[in-house]
Amino acid sequence: MNGIRIATLIAAVVGTGLVAGLFYAYAISVMPALRQTDDRVVLDVMQRINVVIINPWFLIAFIGTIGFTGLAALLHLGSEYRAVLLWIGIGLALNVFAFAVTIALNVPLNNLLDAAGDVNSIADPAALRAEYESPWVRWNVLRAVLHTAAFTVLCGALFVAGIRHAQHG
């Protein structure tokens, strides 16, 4: 059973790290690069990204930030795992908050962009870009920070679990 506990915690750490890294990459490279392009390019590229990112690899990691972390928490219930559970609980709360930011703030902006249709038929691409880009970047930075904090805390949980295992077998 200890192997399953650790494997689930590792899955939570890896999934959270991948998602944190993805949002970090947007924050430091994708969005700054797009900021230097014209309105239609930004809208077109983001529409395309919003389609291709919905794939099994992304969804496993993104949903896994909550699923694997929640399962790790359940598997660490009990007084003998209290120290590990505390770290996992904090990581889970951070992942849930970051997930909520994505669902409540970034996804509606992506839907707004999608609803605009083909970029060549948008009457005022500058206005749509102004409505979309700045808030999307702001919320993306927040979710990157939250997932990075969750990743760090979950690494702490893995460390504490390792110490506990070494002490108690």
C-alpha cells in the first residue's frame, strides 16, 4: 500500500509540475512573443492554441492536478500520515484554486475569442485583442504562480513521506 501512496503522490507532483511549467512558458515566452505581433496574429494563434491544447496529454495533467492530489490525500488519511497529509492538503487547495482561476477566468476569455469566429471576419480585431489579451495574461500568471506553489508544496509532501518511510519502514 505504501508504494501506491508514493506513486499517487509522485503522479500529483509530476502533473502539477507539468501544468505549472506550461503556464510559466506562456507567461515568459508565448505571450511576450505574441505581444510583439499584430492583432489578427494574436487572435489567430490563440484560437488555434485553444483548440489543440484540449488533448489527452494536457487533460491528464490538468485534471490530474486535482485528481492525483486528491487521491494522494485520501491515501494518506490517518494519524500516522498527518505530517504528509498537511502538505498534500495545502497542495490540493492551491491546485483547486488554480483550476478555478482557469475555469472561471481564462476559459470564458477563450470562449469569447472562439465566439468571434474567423479572424479575417472580425470587424475590430484591436478591440477584441484589448478585451482578451491583458486579462488572459494576468490570470495566466496567477495560475502559473498557484500551480508552482502547489508543485513546491507537493515536493515537500514527497520529501516528508520519504523521511517518514525511512523512519518507520
